[in-house]
Amino acid sequence: MVTFTARRSDPELVRPARPTPAETKALSDLDDQWPLRFYESIVGFFKTPPAGETVTPGKVARGIKAAVAAALVYYYPMAGRLRKLPDDGNRLVVDCTGEGVVFVEAAADVRLEDLGQPLVPPYPCVQEFLGDAGNTRDVVGKPLLFLQVTELKCGGFVIGLHMCHCIADGFGILQFINSIADFARGELVPTTLPMWKRDIFKARMPPSIAHVYPAYRPFIYGLECTGDDVMLSTPPESMEVQYLFFGPKEIEILRSHVPEHLSKSTTTFELLTAVMWRCRTLALGYEPSEKVRVMFTLNTRGRSVYCENIVPRGYYGNAHFSPMVEITVDELARKPLSHVLELMRQVKLDTTEECMKSMVDLLALWREWSPFCMDRTYEVSDAKWVGGDTLKFGKAELVAAGTPHAGDFTSKLISYHTKCKNKDGEDSTVVSILLPKLAMEKFTKEMASWLKK
């Protein structure tokens, strides 16, 4: 695997290109939840068509930096800083100070094709494409975005960023990057105008938590949160990450384990999540009577279920909920795969408007309490949409993007599903998994048995 060191400029603050409102903006109760108080890391790799002229060092980075300044005029809260409101239950707000975001220009003596053909995780030397965000769990009083643009020998480039998750979810980050690309192409305004409107996910007064998912009740009442889960007690140096690749052949084999009527309606994300949850649970050696949980993200954009407060076009805040399924280890191990899929499907159907409102109320209460623990909980996120199919910077085209195993460690406990191409050029899915080293060996054996015809 190729190794290299990026040559970085000193970090500088990029401010909005024009004066912006100096005001304080409230976060939603989805934004301002304990689990999101960290910096999410994303990398995107761009290739350019063969150039007929000599590539000018620094030209791409300088163009993107100017586009960032233009985009911040519209996304001016991102140029501000978070602060805590005194005597208000740990609530965060955004001071729109216009101080700017951190930008780093970099260059690396490597070509895009040297990073892998096809380009899939784990990306070599991925830390070289990311700036330094410091303590990724410290979000107060710091820049909300750390951005690095690394130019490659071939004319391609890599955009690496750390974004404060309280300000934007994955869709919101992509929307902001698209706006930067708009300005880099010479547009005068973003294709999609940003919308703040964080009050659509605001807790009710008084709160009501009567309709939250049953699986959350142990957290509400402080039950079964012993903190003795091996996933939470194992030090990072004793953990390892693997990336599992599922092409059409592997998906077909896994679908053969499911009854035909259910197989046709089951998504690839549901199928892979159910299989990996079972294998992961057995590999970690939990007791048969213990309860285990799987938690996955459900995006509300475009969902009519939240009918009173439709998420408007351009909304870049957090707009996802986390349905959770809870069963015993014994039930997960002995019941057929179809049973788990049906449970996942049912909890999605149970995500009604009232359930969502109750979850927002619950998150507001959790902000005032200690954050709930994640004992024996497998968290999964579908990130196959990252980058989309049309993201371009001028003539440069996105060829790969994802959440790397870098930056904030706690967030790497999540399994991310990312789209990619396999060696035959077929559309495939790659899924990350982080486990203690001994458990990883057992997990690999469990997965191998599922992938046999």
C-alpha cells in the first residue's frame, strides 16, 4: 500500500466573503443532543479529465477557498461558534460571529490511481487528507468546520473535513459542499438556498414521552445500563476495523437465507444490518439472557409522517431519528433471519408523528441528564448517498467518498454503509465494523458461514 506525507500550509480562518448578520441562533433539540457533540469526518476524492495545460500548484485549493468564503455568506452560522447558555440545562446556541472556518491547503506526491483501483476503504494514509480538529468531543468555542484541500500529482484532489455534527447532519454537510461547488463553477447563488428553521424539531412543553420506542424504556428508567459492555471497556489500541464488501453475488447469497416473499421487499441495508448484528453479537460473547439492541438512522426528509412540520427544502440541520430493536441474545441467535427483518420493519412503521415528537421531548430531557449509555447496542448508518451522483467541482468529478476510520474514535463504533465499485466494476456496498481483536476473529468466521451458498 502506498505511503506518503502531505505538505500542509498553516491553517487559516476563512470568513464569509461579505458581512453577515451578527445574531444568536438556537439549535433544534435534535441538533443539541449529547451523542452529536462531536466532529464528523468525511473525505471525498475527485478526478479531473486529462489536462491540456500544465497544472498550476495551489490553483484548485485557492479556488475552493474563495468558494468557501462565498458559501459562508449563505451558511453564516457555520462561521460562528457554539456556546452554552448559563443555567439552561446544558443548552447550546450558535453565536453568528463571522469568525470563519479553518482552511488548509496541502499537496501530496501521489496520484489518484496510486490510492487503489478501485478506490475503496481503508483509504491509504487517510489522516494526511484531514486537518487537525483537536479534541473532537470539544465543540464549544471552536471553529465548526475544519477543511483541507489536498492537490495530487495527477491534477485530482481530495477534500477532507471535520464538521461539528450539532450544526449539520450528513445531508446538510453534502448540501453545503454542493454550494461550495456551485460557487467554484462560477454560480452567483447556491443551487439550493439554505434554510435554518430549527424550531421544527423543538420539544413540547410540557414534554411527553409516552410514545417512544419500547426499546428506549430501559434508558429512560436507568435500567440495564451497567457500562460493562466489552465494546465500551476495550481500549482503542486493542480494537481493529475491517471493511466488508458486498457485491451482487454476496447479496444474492444472503437473500437466499430469507423467504422469497420477504427477500423481494427487503432492502440491502436491512439485510446486511440483520446479518451483521447477529454475527457481531455472537462474536462479542454476550450471555444468552442479556438484551441486545440495533439502532439505525431514519431520515425524515421527504417523509410525510411528520406532517405538521415538513422538513423544508434547504434544511441542513439534523433531521434523523434512531429507531431501535431490542431482543435477547438467545432470540437473535435462534430465530430465523426473517424474524429480525420483520422486527426492523415494524419499528420503522412505528415511527409515527407522535413517536417522533416524543423522541424530541426525550432528547431534550437527556440534555439535562447524563447521556444515556450504549450497552450492547449496535449502531448502523446508511451513508450510501454521500456524494450523490452529480457532485462536481468544475470539470472535476467525485469518484469516491465516505466516513474514514479517522478523527473521533467513539463515532467509529458505528457501522457505516458506503457505496463503491468492486473489482469487476459492479455497484457494491462496503460496511465498516469495529471490534476487539479476538472478537473480530469470531465475527469473520460467523460472516463466512452466512456467505456460503
